[in-house]
Amino acid sequence: MSSYDLLKGINGLDKILIRDATATATGCSAEVYLYGAHVTSWKNDHGEEELLFVSSKSIFDPPKAIRGGIPICFPQFSNHGTLPSHGFARNRFWTIDNDPPPFPTNASETAFVDLILKPSEDDMKIWPHSFEFRRRVALGPGGDLILKSRIRNTNNEGEPFSFTFANHTYFSVSDISGVRVEGLKTLDYLDNLQKMKRFTEHGDAITFASEVDRIYLSTPAKISILDHEKKRSFVLRKDGLPDAVILCPWDKKAKSMADFGDDEYKHMVCVEAAAIEKPITLKPGEEWNGTLELSTV
């Protein structure tokens, strides 16, 4: 059974509260702002606790992006191109899509909302491509969070386009020094702190004692984040998103960000399902699908 409400969020911005209306659900919810199709809250049936990190200093004032939650990086990840960092999808107002073409069906979705973004005239000036970006934010059994992205090339002139993409997920953790990211051993990564030099991961798990900013390549469909203090793991399952970004700003970088608390880096880690190394190219009429499912154990 699908259930969502359109409400006013911070600074009067429209937000959608998605709730699992089935009898078995207790407190499962997700919150998504129309500004950026930006997920700012996720709670599952293991308790009322917030599972995503949003900075207490986040501004919620367009055109500034919201700091935390799950921003969308499209049509460009970071500075991998000529657009402003992370592209423009996270800085645009999306609309509710009441009549989307059928998504690949998943009977386990208990509640969802469909959103759509089409380029404005200003967008076409900086990225001259016609597209439709459809985004479904859904809850699954036990309050799993499911994010489905579909991007279609609607260019009439026969021009293909290419893009990079990420679900820039900020997870809430008790203490970053007790966090381990597992599932990436033996994989190559590009280190953004060393001018994108390529290295191979030799550790059983990624742990954190200083700033980390890496793009892991050709990653498995499942990655786990272990939070030692909470005795909890986040599990990411992904499809169509071959890369994974691991990011923690640490103290010096945290102090340099106006919309991020000086010590908040201790309570978050970004693990992002992404398509970066090999940009996705769509011919006219072609569509790309990317899915991310988040759960806790």
C-alpha cells in the first residue's frame, strides 16, 4: 500500500513524507525534498533512529545544495567535466510524476513517490541535451530504502549524450574511528587526495584515521558498512552503478565548510553508488537504469 504526504519542510520548502502503511511496519519512513529530489531522512523498523546524516549547519536555501542525506550527482560527478561540481540535478526543483511509465516492478515496495526532472532553458545553455530523469524513492520490507533512477535521452536532433552519476549517500555513524567499509579488497581506486592516482586496495576493510576521498572501480553489487559501537551494519545493494565513492572529510576539511559542523565528520561516512570511471552514453530514445537498495542488519 502506497502512502505519502506533501508537507512544508525547512524554510517552507516542499517535502514528501513516505510512510509504510502496512500493519507490520513500525515507524518506517523516508523524507524527500522536491528541491533536488533530495532524501533527507530514512528510518526503518529497527527503531525510530535516523539512519542518514544531515549537517546541523545545512542551509536549505536554494540554489545552495542541502548538506547531507542523499544528494544526486548528475550529469556530472564532482569536477569530472565542465559543469559546476556535481552537476545541477541537486540544485533544481523536481515535480511529482503522477503517471510515470512502469518502473521495473518490485512487488516488495510498500510505499513510494515518483519524481521527474526535465531541463530548463538555463540548463540547456550549460548542458545542451534534452533528457527526462525519473526518480522513484521507495520503502521496502522492514523499511529498506530503494532509490531507482531512470535517465532517458529525448534529443530530437539525433545527438547522443554522456554523463556521470552518483547517489551521494551520507550515512549516520556513532564514531567514524570505529567504522569499517567491507567488500572492496583487491579493487583499484582513484585517490582524489593524490591527484587521482590509481592504487589497489589491500586491506580487508577500509578504516578511518584521516581524510579519505576515493573512487573504487568495478565494485561488487554489495558493500557493507560496519558501525562497531552501534553493533549495526548498513548494506548497499546496487545495480547499474559500477563504482563506489568513499568519503570522510576529517577535521581540517570539515572546518573549511561553512555548512558543516567542525566535529560532525566523526558521525558520518559517505559511501556512494556511482558511475564515474566510464561515463554512460545514451543515444536518442535510450534509457539508463540505476538502482540502490539500502538496509540495516
